[in-house]
Amino acid sequence: MRKSIRIGLILSLLFIGTELVRGWGFFAHQRINRLAAFTLPEEMLGFYKEHIVFLTEHAVDPDARRYAVKGEACRHYIDLDIYGDSAIYTMPHKWEDAKALYTEDTLKEYGIVPWHIETMRKRLVYAFRSKNPYKILKVSAEIGHYIADSNVPLHTTENYNGQMTNQKGIHGFWESRLPELFAEDYDFFVDKAEYVNDPVERAWANVKTAHLAMDSVLFLERELNAKTSPDKKYSFEERNKQTVKVYSKEYSAKYHKLMKGMVERQMRASIKMVADFWYTCWVDAGQPNLDEIKNYEFDEELKKQIKEERNFWKNRTVKSREHN
Ligand SMILES: [Zn+2]
């Protein structure tokens, strides 16, 4: 009797634990957008700095509406291995070509992150052209999210949570737990934002780097797990007044060491790419004068609308897979 209650409790704790850790994790997404802003040129810096709170808070919107908005889920990943072992070399980079080869339904089923970055890029150019401050900020925050996701190795595989190799939980472990524990020691200094000549190819280049790192992410954890007793692998921590089961600090440190700086590298690559894309969109829009809209304030109506939208996301769930 007691034992079954205990097991039930542990299972519910584990559930809470995995629920809390999703996406790069709130912490990493917010940090990436924030740091990207500070690499922008003078002409953009004032506006982005003025609205840094919005840019960081809304970095996680795409995950917040992940379960509420149909069609949102597939924008965060691409299961490249579905298309064969060498898909990273053979997948057409242009949406129209990929669609002709695999159909839109199939592409959406297995994720569209590199193509969605291109959609968002066009939206951001348009927002800059219209000089609409709210749209610039909203699309900037959200393209930052998708770019960051595309740099996460486990966002490029069907085995996104280690569910096919008995490593369930590794998704949150790699992209949330590790940055939360170790990002304080990372060097986030990246070069100034640079113009991207071919954004489609740049998106694919970053996806490729992430995808090629994916085998190590899975393999090295499997090896470490084989050498570790279960009571050393997990521990319990207090989060929001709840006890959650987490990968222990000791286990996390060992895994982090095996990654040889990969989490840091991928976070830096995210920051650089976000900044480069923001800058490129601004240039392509004809370098609008952002100082003229720098002191823009959200009116009450818009604030209300944003709040209502967030509540809607929270309270609605459409059927979709867990991958984010
Ligand atoms: Zn995401």
C-alpha cells in the first residue's frame, strides 16, 4: 500500500519535472534575445534597449501558444532523420522545392523550423518597412525564438526526447537544465551583428551544425547513464513551492563536461544568428530611423489585447505532439 502511494507520488513528481522543462527553456530563450540586442549597431541599439523587457518576455511566446494554436507546433523543429540518414545533405533548402518533393503535409508533420525562420524574416522586413513599433518588437522576439530552437541538436531529430533510445527527459536536460546550471560561466561575448547575404542558406548552415552534434548529445548520455546508478542520476529540488525530480547536479556536471562546451557554443550561435537576422531585416527594409519610434508606448487597449491573448493560450489545448 505505502509503496504504491510512494510510486504514484514519484511518477507525478516526474511529470511535473518534465512539464517544467521545455524548449531551450525560458531562461535560455530570454537570455538569447537579450544578449542579441546588445550586439546591434548604434542606429538600432536605442530602440531595442528601450524595449528590452518586451523582447525578453516575449521570447517565449511561441512555446506559450504551442498547445493552443493549430499549426504552431511544427514551427519549432525539423525531424531530419525521417527523410533518411543523409537528409541534411539532400533536403532541398527552398520551401517550394522541398514541398514538391515531399508534399506540404509531410513537411508539416515532421517540422518546418528552417522554412519558418524564412517566413518570419520576411515578416520582420515588412514590419520595419511599416515602421510599426509593436510589430517590429513582436516579430523580433518571435524570430529570436525559432532561430534559437533551430540551433538545438534535439530539435533536428525524430528521437527528440530520447524516447526511442530509453533516454526520456534528455530534451529538457540538455536545453534547460544544463544552461540553468552552467550558463553563468559561459562567455557570451559575440561579434557585432553582421549582414547575412543568403538567409536561407544561413538557416540551413546552423541547422546542419545542430544536427551533426545530435549523435553526441544522445550517445554520450547513454554511456554516462550506463556507468551511473539511478540514485546518483536524479535528485529532488523545490520549484515554485513544488518538489520536482531533476537530473542531479553531479550527473549534470558530468554530462556537461562530456559535451565539451557544446551548450555554450549553441547558445552563442543562437545569439549571433538572432542579431544578424534582426540587423539584416532592418537593412533590407531600407534602414528606417528607429530613434523616431524609440519612445513608443503601448496603449492600454494593446496591453489588454496582449494579456487576453496569453490567457487564451493558457486555457486552450489543441491536439499536437509534445515536441517543442
Ligand atoms: Zn520552441
